Amino acid sequence: MDYTKIHDQIIERAKNRKVEGYTENHHIIPKCMGGTDDKENLVELTAREHFIIHKLLCEIYPEESGLKYAVWLMCNIKNEYQKRNYKISSREYERLKIIHTSNVSNHFKKWHKNANKSNLLKRNRKIKETLTGRKRPEISGENHYLYGKSNPKHSKRMTGEKNPAKRKEVREKISNSLIGRSRPKLVRDKISKATKGGKNPNAKKVVHIETGNIFDTMTEASGEFDVSLNTISNHCNDKVKNKKFKFVK
């Protein structure tokens, strides 16, 4: 198909006629290709003709990204100034969408590739210099925009029994759901490794000062004297005055 020939025929026909009703101005040489707003470069087209012309231009100049963007806008922008009376099929919309997405992607790839690192560094340095010495506005305390305000809706919903986490039945449901569950083996192994030997206070040998009895762990001493692990730990770590237990060095 000779896209250029069809394009030229539509333009020439439009130059030598007067259209009644809704029309759109078209740049014969597109602005993205250096066209101007001069009268000689403008022609009135119907909405349908305008759309067809831009589709033809995309075929004639496939490397010109600005033309593809224009067609995409014509598919999507509708307002009180642009009363477009044409409809495109879902298949055509999908085709144009894929072209537009690819076009945008290629644009940013090209931009990043050609970005001058020294210019980016200069820009960042300038921003830093501008911000250096500036104090951030004080927004805590009385200066905070929420100071002294409350959200009655939120407070009502989240306090007391209305807070799901504080309801007895909810807590029981969570507790029951955890019964019988065990930690994954990987987690158990990590905990075991982290608390093995000297790293675990419970694994240290403990001596009962009065009797001189030595126990391999605080747990054994706790069972023998019927006292809590926390109590033995406090004795061994010098947190009480009259110590009855201490670690074996």
C-alpha cells in the first residue's frame, strides 16, 4: 500500500474545499518534525480524516516517536473542544497501546543511555548546596498539625471492647489457633545453636552456696529447691543481697 500517496490525496482534497461542521487543524509538516503554525502548514480535516492521516504518518515515518504519541492521544483524549466522532476497534486499540508502550520504554532507555553523568553530578551538587544550612521546619509538639486534635471516629472504634485485639473471644481464638503448633525445624535449629553452651545462661553450672551442691543447669537447681528460674538468675547475677546461688567458674 502506498501510504504517502493516500496521505497526499487527503491533504490536497482538504486544501480545496470548505467543510461544514466540526473540524480539526492539522499540521501538514508535523510539529515534532519541525513544522510551524504558519497558515501554509495548516489544513482543516474532519476528525476521522485527522485520525487516518496520523496513522498514515506513523507508517510513512516509523522511527518518529512523536507521531506515535499523537495517535495515542487521539485515541484517548476527548473533551468539549475535541468532538471526535470516530470509534476504533478493541483490536486496533490494543495494537496502538503496544506501540505506545514500546515507544515510551525506548524513550527512557535512550535517555538513560545518553545521560551525561557529569551533568547529573552537577545537578545533584547544586541541589545539595541549595539545601545545605536549611533547617527542617519543626513539626513536633505544638507545631504538629494534629496537635491537640483527636479522631473521634478512630478512638471510638479502637478503644475498649470495640478494639478487636482486646476482645476476650478474639484473644482466646488466637490462643487456640496456636495450640499444637511448633516452630519450623530451621528456626528450632537456629535457636538451639544460638543458645548452646556458654551462650545460654541456663546451660551454665550453678552451685548452691549453703550446701555446696553443684547443678549442671539453673533448671535442675530450680527443680531441686522449688524456686523459679528468674530467682536463681537474680542470685547468680548479683541482683540480690544475700546470695544463695552462683555460677560455677
